[in-house]
Amino acid sequence: MENFRKVRTSEEESPLPFPDLPPDVVEMKVKEGSKIRNLMNFAMAQMELKGSRQIVFSGCGRAVTKTITCVEIMKRKLGGLHQVTKVRYKTLLEVWENQDPLAGSPAQNLTVHKNVPSICILLSRDPLDPNQTGYQPPEPGHGPGTQLGDAEDTSSSSTKGLKRPLPPSQEELLTKKMQVQVPDSPRGLGTTDCQPDHHH
């Protein structure tokens, strides 16, 4: 395979796994190299400026985690969103081209079919059927911003408190290091252990 180079990857197009979607629903296809900020700017514009009621985030393979991150940011920014998550497998087609074909033979291409996990997440301002699999209700709206702020304050003040008693322990560490460095006996032991090997 070392002579082969991946020429292109295509994924099979499959319909979104949600019933009753409006035909013009926006699907955010998250790729491994996508920039989250760009995705979020576009998605937020759809929901806030264009007034979309629903949006779908989808990604497969290594982009799955990035897809979930986008959804979590979206839920935090907009609040009150109903969510349905569907996980499935998609087939990727990878075409590999032989970089070093034998003289006189045409370049050979290999097509590799790969099954990769794929995630589709529907976010909706309107209520969704809570009985369908993968449904998550909106998180209760108690301003998460304030709580996060408080938590950060307490953690920073507690670390300040911890920093004061540190100097003596560092000195103790130093004296321990000194003790470890002084004796040469461990090295001597190492050489005696090696000697029996010469007899073999």
C-alpha cells in the first residue's frame, strides 16, 4: 500500500433519519477539519437572523466529537432547544491511486469501502415527539452563566489559599533530593548485578 495515495473520499448520501423535517431544514455537515467558530456563526445566523425553527448537525468518523461540541454550544447559547440524537453507520468510499504502476500497465485504482459511525442531531425550538428514541428535553432554564461564574471564583480563591503553605514542602522536597543523590551504593549494586553475565 505504500505506493498508493488517497485521491478522494466520498460518503454515500443518505436521507436524514428524522421524520417530519421541513424540506428547507439546514443541515450542518461537520467535517474533521471544520472550524467550530465558522460552523457556529453560520448556525446561529440561521436560527437567530433567519428564524429557522430547526437545524441538524451531522458528522461521521472523527468529526463526531466536533459535531457534539457544536450542539452543546448551540444549546448553551440559545436555550430551550429540544434535541433528538441518532447514531448510525455510513459507508465511506475511499479511492486510492497507485503512485508507482508497473511499466506499461495502467495506473490501478483501489476503492475501499469503510463503515464509520455517523451522528445526526436535530435541534428544534418547537417541541418534538418525546417518545422517539434519542430524544432529550430542553435543559431547565436557570441561567447557567451565573453559576459558572461563581464556580470559577471559588476555585480560584481556593487555589490561592493552597499556594500559601507551599514553600516549606518545597524545601522538604529539596532535602529529600539531596539525600537521594548522596549515596553511590545503588550504582555499585548495579555493577555487581551485571557481573554474572560475563560467565555465560
